Amino acid sequence: MIIWKEIDTVLLDMDGTLLDLHFDNYFWHDYLPKKWGEMNNLDLEAARAALMPGFYEWAGTLSWYCLDHWSDHLSMDILKLKEDVGHLIKERPGTLELLQFLSNINMRKAIVTNAHAGLISMKFNVTSIGDYFDDVFCSHDFGFPKEDPEFWPELQKTYPYNPNKTLLIDDNISVLHSARKFGIKHLLCIAQPDLSKPIRTENDFPMIKSFLHLIDGT
């Protein structure tokens, strides 16, 4: 699937790529509505119904990924609430094997994520993925979410990379489209970002079910 001699840089998303997206999905779809509903005397379904329009309004923007935005908007400490269910944070199968493989072949690699800095720190404390990276880039530092094609040239100014020799692995199809628009040549989509949900069956990008396939070439 990947010819490694054609690659000199690997950009890896965090949530839904290196880490199981179940933690994030559970938090936004279940835990947060439950806690917000309790605060506002609403049951779970009513709380979800009240919150969803705001979620859709901000989807794909920096505000959607900003914990400070949601803390202010909902009058709740979002990072603290995420810590309440931090036991759900875990690597996707094969993540550590892939990161070790990339280290063994001296591949230049970086995490490129929309996640808020506080959440990155929390997830690094719970998992060991941070041990494999010297470079971690948060879209909030560039002023654009990864869904915006303007993000990729801004990243390039800080972390010079050749789009023709760069591999991006991400679970977000909109992000992959923006990367393709900028000119990143090698793009892979995660087939099952949330391990509690079914595997995707159709996509505009080559899908990877297991990182072990990248290591053994099958």
C-alpha cells in the first residue's frame, strides 16, 4: 500500500487515528449531554436535542475543537469533565507497533491535530504515544483547523515538508480533502476510528484497517 522509499515525512492525526475515537464520541454524545442536562434539569434526550444545533453550527471550525470555547459557552469545565472519563482513552490496535516501526526506519514523523493543547497533554499522560514524537502541532497555533487548506502551508512554514514525499494518515475525510487540495500526495483514511462502531465501507481515499498492514506491506 505504501512504498516507504517514496516517503520522507509522516503526519499523523491523534484522535481516531492513533487513539480510539470512542472516548471523544462518548464524551460529546453521552457524558457531556448528561452532565449539562443535570445542570439544566433536562433528561439526556432533551439535553442532546438542545446541544446539537450548537455542535453543528461550529463543526469543522477552530471553535469546535477549542475546550475554552465550550467551557465558556456551556458554563462547564470541559477539560475536567473529560478527565472524569479518561479511562476510555486508549491507543488503536497497532499504534505503538507503527510508531516503533517508523522510529526504527528513522522516518521523520509528527502529530498534527485539531485537539486543544490541554487535551493533548491529558492524552499523552494516559497513553505512551507522546514518547515517540519530538514534534506535535496543534491547529490552534496556526489559526486554521486542518479542514481548511490554509492550514497546510502554515504548517509547512514551521515544519518544512515536501507534499510529494509526505504521508498523512487521518480519520477525518474533510481534512484529507483539504490536504489533497494543498498537494499532499500520500493520503490514508482510518477505516474504523471508533472501535465500537462499524468499519466504513466507502470512502474517497484508500482506507487502512490495521497499522500492521503498513509494517508488513500486506
